[in-house]
Amino acid sequence: MRLLLISDTHVPKRARRLPERVLAEAGRADAVVHAGDWVDAATLDLLERRARLLIGVYGNNDGPELRARLPEVARAELGGVRFAVVHETGGAKGREERCARRFPDADVLVFGHSHIPWDTTAPNGLRLLNPGSPTDRRRQAHHTYMTAVADAGRLTSVRLHRLTAAA
């Protein structure tokens, strides 16, 4: 399964729309995983139409309409890999151990909130991925998103993609 991992899109506050490259990836992916802070329901609607499968959660900037449609934590098995998705994980210090305790039944945790790309593995083997943001780079040099492949219980080809500008 080809995966698109995104978070912190903040449309229309930080960008008018999702970048075309991200929308093209959504159309090619077998599943799109969004780790919260959509900000508007129109982006959720758009990705629901484009994605074969959409797994998403709400973030701290998402209001009542998005919270009514999305969970705080999502879980899915994709290509034999057990995923958990959440927006916030707390501070960077101790993140791996804290998340390993909170998500003991997951192979991969996709999270957002910081807008800082992250790819580490906890001592118990839990892989933590933050794709950054395709629309709000904050103090990062680039807008970012991730792609990966989940197949036969393994996550491979994890790649961080840089965008030169947001829409």
C-alpha cells in the first residue's frame, strides 16, 4: 500500500488550499493519513473525495464540526502494519518512551502539531513519524509531507518530501 502522510494543513488560515503536489499524491496513494489541524471541513471533504481511503484525526485548531466527524485517535491496519494516528504527543523529550507506553499495540504512530518532521523508533520498535506541514513551515526551511509503503507487515520507502512553497 502506497501511503501519503500529512498534518497541520491549516487551510485556509496558512494557505488557500493544499499544494497541487500533495493533491496529486493523494490521488496516487492507496491511503491518506492526516494527523490533524485541518482547520476547515472543506479540506476534509476534498480529501475524502480524492483518497481511496482516508484516516484522519482532529487537532487542537479544529473546531466542533471537524471534531464531530473525526476521532482524537485513529487506528488502522494498512498492508499488515498497525498504525495509530494522533495530533499531539507532548514535548520532544521522552516522546519515544511516552508514545510506546500509550500505543503499545501499534507498529507506527503518525502525529503532528509541531510542524517539525520527525522519524524515530522507540526502544520497543514503535516508529514515530511526523510529516511536518505542507502549508505552514513555521521555523522549518521547507513545507513538507511524507510518503511510505506498507506491505506484508513492514513499513518501507519512508520519504520526506520538501515543497518550495505552499499554495
